[in-house]
Amino acid sequence: MNEPDRRDPEAFLRAAAQEGRGRLKIFLGAAPGVGKTYEMLTGGMQRRKAGIDVVVGVVETHGRRETEALLHGHEVVPRRTVEHQGHVLSEMDIDAILARRPQLVLVDELAHTNAPGSRHPKRYQDIEELLDAGIDVFSTVNIQHVESLNDVVASFTRVRVRETVPDSVLENAEIEVVDIPPDELIERLKEGKVYIPAEASRALNHFFSKSNLTALREMALRRAAQAVDAQMLDYVRAHALAGSFAAGERVLVAISELPSAQGLVRAAKRLADALKAPWTAVHIETQRSLHFSAEERAQLADTMALASRLGAVTATIPAPTVVEGLRLYATDARATQIVIGKASRSWWFELRHGSVVDRLVRGMGDVAIHVLPNDETAPPRPATAALRAGPWGKPTDYVWSTLMIALMTAIGRLAVQSIALGNIALLYLVPVMFAAASFGLRAGLFSGLLSSLAYNFFFLPPTGTLTVSNPENVISILVLLGVAIVTSQFAARVRAQADMAHRSARQNAALAGFSRQLNAAATQEELMQAICGEVSRLFDVRTVLLLPSSDGPQLRAAVPPEDRLEHIERAAAQWAMDNDQPAGRGSSTLTASDWLFHPLRTTRGRPGRGVLGVLGLAREDAGEPLRSDQLPLLMSLLDQAAIAFDRMALEEEMLDARQVRERDRLRSALLSSVSHDLRTPLTTIISAVHELKRQPLPVPASELADTVEAEADRLKRFVANLLDMARVEAGALPLKTEPTDLFDAVAGAVHDTRQSLAGHEVRVDIVPDIPLVRVDPTLLHHILINLLDNAGRYADPGTAVTIRGERLPDAIALSVIDQGPGIPPGSEARIFDTFTRVEGSDRAKHGTGLGLAIVKGFADAMGLGIAATNHDDPAGARFTLSFPQALILSPLPEEGLI
């Protein structure tokens, strides 16, 4: 906990890390067309007029005349060219900019993905390198490209953006929101200032609806406000500025062990939602927290879990008093709203301890305090709770205090003849301080009272009685008692602070030791055993670690190793995995279990990787596995364990990726070598057969020559497939796109596969007004040949093979339909993998498993979609090639638009 007038070390280090780096300014917009690039160029022009050295790294004008006009006068660094799959792409030349070293560079489209072969895969990484070199950068981005908001935007726009930017890039940047009302942006679309008219009409009916634009606008403004608020907090913490700086609301709720605390949490959630503000649930841990009953600890854990489920940041803060802890934490967090409950206390309690609410209201300045009464329907606390809450200590504490007073009395009796009576009273301060420092405030007060009585009985005349004959001696007794009380309070406070510092140091040492144990693990089995062993040692519990499997939770590690789980424990573990919440004893779910299971959450936001497993804890005496004060430490340990799991998983994935790359390289080399070595003898064989057939041959020899020619042609196609597959996997497919008529493409493919389609009726069903498409005709020919060859091989003899071309609202679909066994369920996507054939079919033996893989590779290279499905009337397989709107030359009619 940092004092209010002390600089926050982490914020100060973050500010220091920015020294020497360039500054990034992001022009954030709600949607394309709001004028981000225009504002960036305008800002760059103003900087240039102010004498700043400004260059343009990359700017996309998208044909907008107003934006292109602003480029005049700017120095533009030429882009570098990159050749990829037959296309020549242009990218920002980062080396030229670093060599030029301007003061400011303008870089459009922060979320852009660079061409393969570039130094960095993403443009924001190029910008990071420029910033590291001390160059300031202006850039632009739309709110839908922010990583954390990508799913939210897709949920209502029905459009998922593939190019995203990490939130950390925005957190370290200055943000300027470029905003225009939705109606004005829609008007710009209609005027053709954003897209060409055909695209604008489609956009108005989809992404650019008024409801979508309004929601995106709100998200952009809110995200900018969050970034500004975080930067402001970093600044005030780094410079130790006092005040809440309530530019944005921040809600803090104080929770306790009382059942009514859950009502406070829900009220704080409603308040935070109404204010659209972040909120934190905090429990202040004092000496009193150590004496909570098992029921109170369980209640506090439930309240913490509820706050976490509702989206709060939870924290447990040690402090001498609740008021001091809340005040320091609220000051550090710059809270603007505090929610606290008003407990029903007796007048005697408030007379002795005061009111937490009253002291908090007086001490928090301009922070709003929301005081809620306790829930009167909650069950009252036991009558012994007050006694248990006070740290009366153990009987031995008072025995040792009494012995110390007896020792001081003996020393005083021995020295009474040589020292003044008033100095003997000072001897009794020793047992008072000893008792307060060693055993707490209550023991210190007991020692002070007993010392006063002993001083009166043994040293003040008349000795041997509690009577005081001299009034001056009464003052000595009162002073001794007062000094004893004050000394006890100070000593007890120092002891409490030392205990809390010791617990904090012990927790930090536990985290450090746990981290060392995890880093030392070389395999996943060692890692899991280390997690169980360290948690068992730190909390003195039995532990098990279970990972998900097809048969339910699988026990992978345990301390002690002989532990096995019953049905109820496995059910609790499964529930914790499925719901990402604790389950079992001490939680609110499946409490009949002897084990408490906590989910082990991954730190990587990957789909399908939410919960890695569950960690189970239990005690030998079947008691509560954890106290409430131990929960924060366990959560920290689980976070570290998840990080270690992710680190090991990443290492394994990198190793697998290297092995896959090496295997693919060897396979491609083998395919290329074998196919080239086979092509020469094949050409010779086919030529010799052709020459042989020109000679008059007897019928048996002629039939043999036909057989050799057919098999040689089939082997030639196989070799061609090998070569094509090698080209696909090497990414060496030169594209030569041109307008292509699908009628001609289908007719050519049918002609070249007439032998494969022998015995099948070929039906061509293509709508007459189907438009031209821009594709590579050679690759499209190969795709159709492989699809038709596949249909001829798998279709039932005597059935028809249909080639159907139809217009869809936003694409053209070209399908090859056969009447055969169809595709096994679940194999629709796997069938396009290399060397994959339909299992259980006697026709699969004639295939190589390369044809459909080549179809997929060629289709991906040209930007086409390919899908395999089954159809029922008639039964068989259907392979559909989709040509997206971008590849269709003639626009689709208006009635086809969505």
C-alpha cells in the first residue's frame, strides 16, 4: 500500500520507460469514412508548419479527393515492393524511414497485416520499432480492430474483423477520437465519398446501419475515455499528486464477513453499471480477521466469489484498522464512489470503538460515500461472536505477564533501600511493554492494571494493603496506569503492523519460491506435481490436479500420491471445469464433497482454452480447506501455475511447429524430386506407345498398347498432381488472373476428363446470364479437372454427374454433384487434407489423396471458397466452388443484394 504523498514505483517506472521513446498518437474512429486519415494529415501539416520534420510513411487515400489533396506538400517515403504468389505488393519501407530519421512519421491503418516476408507480420510492430528509435508516429485505427472489442463488434454487426491490434498499443498512446454523427456518415456514403456507389449501397444495408454506427460510436468514445483515465492515473501516481481526479468514475465496495455484504456487492454492481465505471471489491484484513469462525470465513469467501462473478476486481488488504485500510486503498485507486454497509452495533460498542462510517465520511474528502443498512432479514451473529472477535489471547500469555510482574516486584524489593520509591514504579513498565509487544493489547492492559496493584500493595505505605495513605502516591498510581495503557496501545499497534508485514513478506516469499519450482519443471508431469506439492506445503492440505479428458476429469497429480476421488468429488471437479467457478466444500456448490476445487484458468485468450484443469484441496480432518485470508494467496499461485502451463504449452507448440515445418520441407523436396524424376521416363513411355499404335498390330497387342497408354496417362496425372502439390505447399503459385467465362472453363474441363467420366451422363446446368469472373484460368482448369475426376471415380456406374452454376446474393457458386456413397459424416473438412481418401470405399484404392488437397490449395491461392457436403435427392457428394463478389466482374443485379 502506498502512502498518498509517495510516488507509485510501478507508475514511475512506466513513465521512465517512455523516456527516449517516440510518442504515438492514434486517430480513433467508429467506422471507415469518419475522416481519420484526413485529420492525421491535417495534424501532420500543422506540425510541419511549426518546424517539425514530418514525412509520410504510408497513407491510404482510397481515392478520396479531399484526402489526396492533403498529401501535396508532404514528403512521402517511397514504399518497398514485395512479390507474393505472382502479385506485386507495396509496403511501408521501415529501413528507409529509420535511415531518414524524421521527427514525426505518418503511418495509416495501424491494424494492417504486412505481406509475407516482411520484417514484422503486423504494421503496429513496425510502429513499435519506429518508437523505439525515438521517432514520433501518427496512426489511424477503427474501434472494431481493437482486440478486446472484436467479439463485441461482431455480435451486432455480423462482421468479424480479422486484423486486430492489441489493447496495450492503445494504452500507451495518445488518442484523438475522430467523430461525426451517424446521419452525416450515412450521407457521406450515399454521396460516394467513402465507397463506390455499388459498395456503398450494400454497406448501408449491412455494416453502416444507423444502429450499428451509433453503437460503434459509443464504443469508440468509451474506449478513448478508458485509455485517458488510465494514463491520467499513471501520471498522478508517478508524480504523487493528491486528489481523486474524478474525470471518470471508479467504484469501491467494502465487504466483510457479514451475510449482508452480498447485498453491498450487488448494489455496487448496479451503481457501476449505471455509471459505466470499473469497480473493486475490497476486504480490509485486521487483527480481528484472524479470529473469524469457519462460518464467517466461508461467508467472506462466498462474497468474494460473488464479486468476482459479477465482474469486480477483488483485493484483500492488510491494515491496522478498517478505516485506515479503506482510506489508503481508495486514495491509491483514486476511487470516486465508496459503497459501505452500516452495521447494527450497540451504543456501548460505538462508544468504545467509534463508527467506521462516521470516521470514513470525515476522512475521505470529496469521495462520495454510499451507506447501506444491514439486511435485517439476515440471521444474527452468535452471542459469542463479540468475544471471539476480540484477541484475548491464550491463558499462558497472562501467566507469563504475571511472572514478569513478580520478577519486577522481587527486584524492587531488593533495591527499595537504595533507589527512590518513584523510580521503582518505572520497573513495572518493563512487563507492560513485554506483554503488549509479545501478546497484544489486552495482555498489556492486564499487565498495567496488575502492575499498579502490585506497586500499591508491596511498596506504598501502608504496605501489605491496597490502602493509600499519602495522596501524592495516588497520582503515582494513576500515572503508572496511564503510562501502562498508552505504552500497551503503542506496543500492540507496532506488533500488529509487524505481524501484517511478516504475513506480507511470507506471502511474497511463497510466491517467489512457487515461481522457482514451476520454472524448474522440465515436463508437464513435473509441473503438475510441483504445483500440487507447493500448494500442499504452503497451506498444509492434500492436493490433487485434474485435467479435462473425454471420460471426464482425469487425475494427473496428487500429494500424497495415493489419493483417489469418489463420484461426488469428480462431479464437483467437472462442475468447476464447466462453469469456471469453485465447487465443493467451502463453496456454494456441491458442498457435500470433502474437496474444494478451484479452476486453473489459462492466461491466453484462445478459443476453447478457458479452463486448463482444476486444483483440489482437502484437509485430513475433513474441515474447511482454506481460510478466507488464504484465498488471495491461492489465487496468485493459480495464476502463476496457469502462466507456467501456457509457457510449457507454447514451447511444445513451437517444437511441434518446427517439426511440422521440417517435415513439410522434406516432403515438398521429396515430392518435387520424385515427380521430376518420373516425368522424363513417362514422357518417353507415352511417346513410344503413340509410335507403337501407329504401326499395324494384332488385336491382343493393340489392346495391350491401349492399356499401357491409359495407365501411363493416369500416372502422368499423378505426377502432375505431385508437382502441383509441391507448388501449393511451397507457396510458389504464380497467378495470372484474367476475365474467365465459366461456360468455357467447364466445357474444357469436361473435354479433358472424358475418359474419367466414361459411363456417366454429364449434365451442365449453368444459368445463362452468369457473369465473368477474374481468376487464373489454368488453376481453375486444374480445379475442375480434379473435381470431375473425383466425381467420375466415386459416382455409381451409369449415374449422372451434374455441374451446376448459380448466382447467390453475394457470390457465384459452381458445384460438381455426383451420385455415389457421399462423404462420411465428420469428414467434410478433413477430406481436403493431403493424402486423405474416403475410408471404406473400394473406389478409394484408385485415388492418391492429392486431388482434393490440390483443389483446396489452388482455391485458397485465388481467394475462392471450397466446401464439401452431402445431398439427399439424389444421394451423393457435392463440391461447391464459391467466387466472392470481389472476383465477379459484372455487378450483380440489385434484387440479388442483401
